Amino acid sequence: MYRLLLIDDDRELAALLKEFLSLEGFETELAHDGEAGLEKALQQSYDLILLDVMMPKLNGFDTLKQLRQTSQQPVLMLTAKGEEIDRVLGLEMGADDYLAKPFSDRELVARIKAILRRTANKAPEPSSQLNATCISHLDIEVYPGKQTAICQQQNIDLTGTEFLLLQEFIEHPGQVISKADLSERVLGKKLMPFDRSIDMHLSNLRRKLPERLDGQDRVRTLRGRGYIWLEGGEA
């Protein structure tokens, strides 16, 4: 059974969601302000954290910012309807996805399952199998079974979504990948108009990776076409 943490100051809504999610097979714990939620998140391990933006004591953004200093647990931000700035800020701070209120129960479960599919921790593999499961390109190595990324001999601390985005790119170096394809392969959802999720995750990934030793960009945006992960030697 997956363990979820719902951090939301709307006690009535939280209780209803907990009851609904239990029927869907999820074990859900509740916290009703950012401070209490952060304390739970740092003391225990959850498969997914549902985090509301507007809360007392510590809002959702500050909660996420502090959480990301030490934890990469998956986070689904619950934002106000129509507040695009909330969604962008949440993604920039390391949220895996967002869902605007009010939302349907069906949409919530679909988003939860999509995140769990792409971020679920896998059992560690024996060290003897490590090389067999490595995918590498230039100075980057990723180990899908361990959700581990290494660049220039340093571990790169990535969220589950960032890891899958990186893996998708280095499995297809030199190939143009559309934003729509990345949304479906990495986020598990169809690309909607004005959806900037992939852009934000890519921005976070770029910031976390060291500069290439040859000084060139790692990825290039092709307006209207998508992205291309650059191979060695491009001008």
C-alpha cells in the first residue's frame, strides 16, 4: 500500500480526501499546516506528498523549499484555480507536478498514479549488476534501478521527475524530442496548452548539472519542435 501525506489546512476537505483515497488503496496521513507537514515529511518517508499552497504558519512554497534542502520525496502541489504563477513557482522549487483546485477525484487519482509510476523507488540492485544497468553519455551516468545520476564523478541530487527527464534525453542523444512526447513519457500526461511543466523541470535539471567540460550546452531548445540533447562536438 502506498503511503501519502496530505498537507492542507481545509480540515473538512482533507478528511474527505483521506476517506476517498483509502477506498482507492492509499494510506493517507494528514497535516493541517506547513510546519506540522514539514515535520512529518522530514521524520518519515512517504511515496507522495500532496501539498496545498495557501496554509497558515508555513505556506506551501516555503514548506517545499525547506523540504527540498534534504529530501527528494515526490510532491504534488495543490494550487488555486487559474493561478499560473503558483504552478510555475512550485515547479521551479522542485514539485513533481501540480493540480489546480477545484479538481475531480478522478483527476487527483490519475495524477497520483502517474507520479508514483515514474518515481517509485526500486529495490537496490547487487553491486555486481551495477555496470549492466548503467546508461551513459559523455560525462553523465544514470542507473535506473537505483534512481542515481552521476556527472563528472559527483552524485547529482535529482527529483524522480528530473531523473526520468535526464534518462529520456541521454537515451536519445542528438535526436529531437517534442515537448508533447516528453510530457507523455516523463510526466505521464498529455501536453495541454500553456503547460510549462517540462520547461520548468528542464530548467531545474540544467541548473543542477555541472557545465560540460568543453563549455558547450547540454541541451538545445528548438522553437516549435522540441529539444535536442547535444552530442559531443556540436558547434
